[in-house]
Amino acid sequence: CSHTSASYTDSSDDETSPRDKQQKNSKGNGDFCIKNIKQADFGRREIEIAEQEMPALMALRKRAQGEKPLAGAKVVGCTHITAQTAVLMETLSALGAQCRWAACNIYSTQNEVAAALAEGGFSVFAWKGESEDDFWWCIDRCVNLEGWQPNMILDDGGDLTHWIYKKYPNMFKKIKGIVEESVTGVHRLYQLSKAGKLCVPAMNVNDSVTKQKFDNLYCCRESILDGLKRTTDVMFGGKQVVVCGYGEVGKGCCAALKAMGSIVYVTEIDPICALQACMDGFRLVKLNEVIRQVDIVITCTGNKNVVVREYLDRMKNGCIVCNMGHSNTEIDVASLRTPELTWERVRSQVDHVIWPDGKRIVLLAEGRLLNLSCSTVPTFVLSITATTQALALIELYNAPEGRYKQDVYLLPKKMGKRHSPPTPSFSVSLYPSFSLALPPPTLPPSALFQMSMWPVFTCLRSMPTSLS
């Protein structure tokens, strides 16, 4: 039987807030705040399963742990806390980093994994079902520790960066850089940069080719169906679906739903993405043209107020509304919290919002990220993104002074060609470093140069020995 964040971690009958508990791991350490430390053994098994599907990250750990390229790094992180990110955290630790971690989403934490991390000595502050106050409290506990000063930030959504900027701006004097994964967080970084308020270099992982073309596209292509099926048991064949946004996330969602027999409409304001949707066989519409007839509404724009109260009022009875973007602002959920509307929780992460005339819509995860709130995501794809994050941390942490200014940068594709390794035997050059336990492939120099990113992600899979 497979237990996931959508099933196992909801099974606890203990309603006591973790903030009111005094917990310690087997070594007597209590510098963490999680749901239940007794779930650690189960969480460890989840992490071990994830390791089998994360060859890139495990290859990086095996290759570089002797050199400790992150020795002295004090990384404060705010990401989804799942078995996959646990593998990332343990990899960073193996490379020499000290880590303190909080969750970037109040629903996505796997409690058993958080317990395993706490048992392993990590300072983790997260549990599934946090309140908004809990969310910011956990971030503050990560950052505000006497005698411990972070020098690297790993963020997903920008909330951690925002909190430090707002509450502890002096910390940026010792922080070497920020690594940001999501489109929402990257947008916030560009706003800071444009205003001249970005204090340190930042690496935009979201727009790296590995994140865009693998995580955003293929991860969402598989997980959108999983999230919808687990929460609503909906049949996709014949359903009319509108997908708001045709970026990489939207492309993945549309492809999956089309393959299942759904009639898919697309809304898109970018002319290039709109043309791509048209060429892929989807009908381009304005939301107000189809809002009365569609069965499912999915947002994946990275914007805010995409589905406002006016559209929610006009939806048909039983319409399913969900979000696949990082931010919870794409659907105007706040406008639904009014006296005339009734909220009815029907199962975990599923609410019926009922109008006075009896019409109801099905709102999933209160407008938060559907796949990580309500289901799971493909581990192998997350290995790609996690390895990219680790490499970005290594690059920023070891970069000589002056290489990066106070601006937002894309992860260099040719990082290995110009990286000055912290020790003579360690290099961030991706191809030589990660072709472990394999005969050296016969590749022309031009191919090695151009293929600067992808070989790491297939290094323990079937690798060709020649390229014609």
C-alpha cells in the first residue's frame, strides 16, 4: 500500500498544534517543530524510495561529498517538504552545508518526511495544515536563531526572501546569494532588482532549461490528473475544461487532459504561447466566453486575480476550480468568504462553496497548488530540478567576488567551462562529474559543449556510448 501526503499524513487524530508540543529526537535534540516525531521511521522509508528515482542528485552526492563544496554554507530553505526535497536537503548536508528549513506551502508537507528529517538532525519547522500564522512563525524560527547566521537562501515562491528583507534586512550583509525556483518568486526578485533593492545576487532556477522543460512541463502533465482524480474522482472523458495560461505548466496540463478525452479550451495573453496553443489543436477563448459551460477551471499563469468573483458567480453547478500555479492568488478565494456563501468541507482539501440558490462549486486546496497539496509529483522529474538547485547553490557560494552583482541571473549553461572549483579535484562541470560507473562515451567536443545540462539526469539510466 502506498501512503502519500494526501493520505497518510491526514490520518493523525492528534489535533494539538505542534507549536504547543515539546518534542525531541532520539539524540535529545529539540530544534525543530513538526507534527509527530514518532513517524520518523516511516518517513525514512519514503526518502529511501525517493532516492531510487533521483539518480542525478545521488550522483552529485556521491561525486562531491568528499570535496565538500558547500563546507561553511549555512542554507536557510523554504520549499515543499516532501521525500524528494528531503533527498535534496540530505545531499546539501553531505556536501558540507548546515540547513534550516520551513515549508513554502501550508498543505504540501509530508509529516512523516519532516519527522525523518528531524530525527536525522535537521532543523525543520513544518507540518501539513499550518495556519497562515503558523506559516510565518515557522519561517521566523528558521531564520531567527541566536548564534546562527544564514549565508545562502534557497527559496520557492519568495516568501522566505520577503521575510528576511522585511524583518532582518541586516542579514543580507552576510548572505552570498539566493536561489529561487518558482515563477512567482523570480517575479518578486525582478521587482526588487528593478527598484534597486536587491541586496545580493540571485539565481533564477525557474527559467533554466532543466526546470522549464522538465519540471514545469512533464511534472504537471502527470500530476494534474493525479490531483484531480484523488480529490474529486472525476471522469475526464467528455468534460469541458478551460486552462488559463499556456506556459510550460499549461502545456503539460492541456496535453494530459486532451489525451484523456477532455474538450480543452485555453486562455492566454502572450501571442507566442497563444499561437502554440492554436498549433497544438486547442481552441483559444476568453474566459468569459466559456465560464458558464465548462466543467473544470484550471489556472496556471503565475498571475493574480485570474478567476475573480464575477466568473465564480457565473460558473455552472458542480464546476471544479483549482490552481496549478505556485501562488494562491490566481483564484480570488478571499471574495468567496462572504456571509451569503456557505463553505462545506467534504473531504481533505475539497470544499463545496454554496450560493443562496443552491448552486455549488468544488474548490480544491483553497486555491493553492493542486498537485503538491492534494497528491504527489513524479520523483524523477524533481531530481532534475533539485540537482539544478544544488548546482546553483554551489555556483553562487563558490563564485569569486565580483562575478555576480546584485541582480538576477540565469543558471549558466556553460557553468562547467568557466567555473573555478573550490578544490582542484572538484568541478561543477556537469558531464565529466556525473558520468559515474560508466565507460567514457565517445562524444565530439561540440556535443560536450552543447549538452551542458542534460547528461546528469540520465547518468544512471541508459547512456549512449557514441553520438553520431
